[in-house]
Amino acid sequence: MQKDKPKTGEYNGQGHRTAQRRAAAAQRTRRRRRTLKWTAGTGALVMAAGCGGAYYLYEHFNNNLTSVKVQLGDEAERPKAAGDALNILVLGTDSREGLGSDYGDAGSSGHADTTLLFHVAKDRSNATVISIPRDLMVPIPECRAPDGKRIPGSARDMFNNSLGQEGRDPGCSWKTVEKVTGIRVDHFVQVNFEAVKTLSTAVGGVEVCAAKDINDPKSHLKMSKGRHVVQGDEALAFVRTRHGVGTGGDLSRIPLQQQFIGSMIRQIKSDGTLTSPGKLYKLADAATKALTVDSGIGSVDKLKDLALDISKVDTKNITFATVPVLDDPKDENRVILKQPDAGQLFSMIAADRSLTETAQGAATPAAPETTAAPGAPAAPAVDPKDVQVTVRNGSGAPGQSGATVDKLRAKGFAKAATGPNAPAAATSSIAYPTGQEDAATALATALGLPGDAVRPDPKAAAKGPLVLVLGKDALAAPAAPSAAPTQAPADLQRVQADDTDVCAK
């Protein structure tokens, strides 16, 4: 075979070989950069799910993905978006399909066993991952099955039943989260038990820590005190265990899941994973097979772009937190929202407030706690959970009362309720019974209404509710993000994704 002649500027012999080596090295560098661009997005999305992932190398992985078109109903009833911030609902279902009887409840289609709301700041400097307990008692709104069938809502039910029960799909969980939190959800990702096993194996195992010996026959976890690297069945047993730690309930299991997720984020972002073609292929294959997503991100390209966006957040600026709850006085095995703490947390997330210090070491800049309208009085010291509020819609646009009640509950006004429509009104107003001026002022401050919007109603019963009438001005703009709290509740359970000292207790 005749050898190619040297190109202009090249040399025969050693010089030519050197040029070839340089060209080959440059090509490898370009290829590695392309690979890193693809892999950069893997960690955040995979770990946000606790058992899900988003790295794709080959187009045929599209065939692994399952997507669902969710039906969210009237757009006017939904919370407003917080600019370019991202809110991704991650549903870990307890489906036993294909797993046999080893995990109990064989063949179960699955409920919302593990739920995380993953908020990514609009400037991508930080992220907050909120765990929603499965035993939390909430109102579940009416929703639609994929075939359009109407599924009745429930005034009070376990959050766990927002998925699977009565044929509810992830769209029902999506609507429930928006109703309970007042936070707009952009996308959902759903994963199952098998995903924990395959993904933990694909990354070569995940390091976890136990503060004591754990022996839980129900989850099949038997672990000695100390640090361990778990994968497969042992990884699944770790994130499922609850009877061997804490008080034996769901709230004891959540910190274990947060520990596992944080450790998996670190593992996926480590050089050992990102530079191993074998691990990356296994991770991509396992992730795409494990995921069910909404149709808005139902392709490899869209999910990859989302993952790349999320990956901009530094691990140390990811905070895991649990929604503040109290024991349910009606059922010792259930919990309810702890107000006003839960509303405080939800308001911060909805307004893109950070729970984490940024990489520069300073807290994300925040405006004062409220932005008062001109002439608005200072907020008095009133506990919003004790304030009764009836919301009447005089704006002329349907659905405003319910949306406002949801926002008020998210701000801690747990006793807010809708009332009959009011006559058309140009401006919003608050009427209060004698002796409730402070409560009315606190409500006006929370809504950013001016002081002259508050007026006494001498005919109202002394212990009656405040009456909020929504005028056309309520349609102009919702409360500004700056009206949200700037500090999280004092006793909020939280852990940072880069904390390697967390151990299961």
C-alpha cells in the first residue's frame, strides 16, 4: 500500500510522527470536552430523584423513556411562575410491579412513597430539595386520568394517595403539590424501587453511614455501625428502612434518603464516574429505563438540556429540607402542616429565596420581608394561623378566590376559606369586625395592600372572619417575590448535599 504523502508543513520521520501524535491528542481533548459537556448534567437530576438520572450518550436511549401528558386544568387556578427558577417534582413510587413478593404487596401499582420538590434558583447559584412526608394529610384536588376520566378529589387524605389511588397519575400529585404549597411545578420525574438498585450499582455504589447497628427485617437492612458502600438490594433497603432508625416512622426515613441522595450526587460528580465510559453507559441505560417524565421533557435532548441546566448548581449549595409538620390530632399515625412554619418555607421557595449560602460565601441577596404598598401600615405581631379569613371574588375573573386561599394558606393563614362571589369591585378591600384591626392589618401586609384597603365592619359579629373582597386590581399582578420571608423557620430540618458527616441514627 502506498503511503500518503506528507502535507505541506509536515516532516517525514520523527517530525511527522510527532505531528500525528499532537493531532491525535488534540482530537482526544475535543472528544473529552464533548463528553464532559454531556456528563455535566448527570449528577443533579439523578440525585434529585434519589433514584433517578439524566445522562444520555446515544439517541436510541429515547426508546427507554416513558412520558406522560399531564392535565392540569385551568391555568388561572395555578400558582404564578417565579421567573426562570425551576421546580421539578420527583416522585419515588413504591410500585412492586416485577419485583415479586420479596418487597411485600406484590403487584402494587404504587403510590407517592417518596416525594421531593426540587427547586433550582433562577440564577442557578443554589437549589433547595423539599421532602414531603407520605403520611401528610392534605386536600387532594379533582384531577383527570390520562384517558380524560374525572377522578374526584378529597378534602382530607394522605399525600401518598395523590398517586395510584383511584387511578390517579403523576398529574394528580402535581396538582396536589401546587394546591398545598402555592409553588408552581414545571416538570415531574417519577422513578420506582428498581431504579434505586440499578442506579446505585451503575455508579459503583454509594457511601452511607450508620450511627448504630441497624437490623430491620421489613426493609431487609442489616448494617453495622459505621460507613458502608451500598448498591443494588442493599441500597434499596437503606432508603426504605424506617423501623430500625429513629422513631420508626416515615419522618425517620426521610433523613436517610437525604443522606443517600447527597452522597450519590457527590459520587456522580466525582472524576471516577464522569470519566468512566463503562459507568456512564450503565448509568445512562439504567436512568432512561427508570424514568417516567412529563411530555414537556419527554425526549433525550430535552432532558439532557434540563440536566445541564441543573448541573450548574454547586453541590455545596444544595440544601435538603423536610416540610415542617406536627402530629395529626385526629390520627397519631399521620401528620399535618406545622403553621406558620410550613407557609414560611413555601413562600420562600415560591419567591426564589435561598436556604443556602452561595459559592461566594454570602447569602443570596434578598429584599426586605415585605414590600408594602404606598400607605401600608407596619405588620402587627399576629399569628396568621389564628386568623379567620373569608375570600370573596369581585374581580370578574373566575377562580380567583380559590387561588388566593391557596396563597394565604401557604403564608400561614390556615383558616382562609372561599366565600360567595362579591359584586364587581375595582380595588381589593378587607373588612374586619370590631377588635380585629391588627389581624386585618397583618392580612393586608401579607397581600401588599395599602392601609386604606382595611376598613371596619360594625355590623359583623365580634368573632366573625375577616372578609377579603378581591377587586380587579388583584388581576394586575400577584404579590411581589420580595413580599416573601427571607429567613427559614428556626427549627427546620435540613442537611447540605456536601455534608459527609451525616449518619443514620
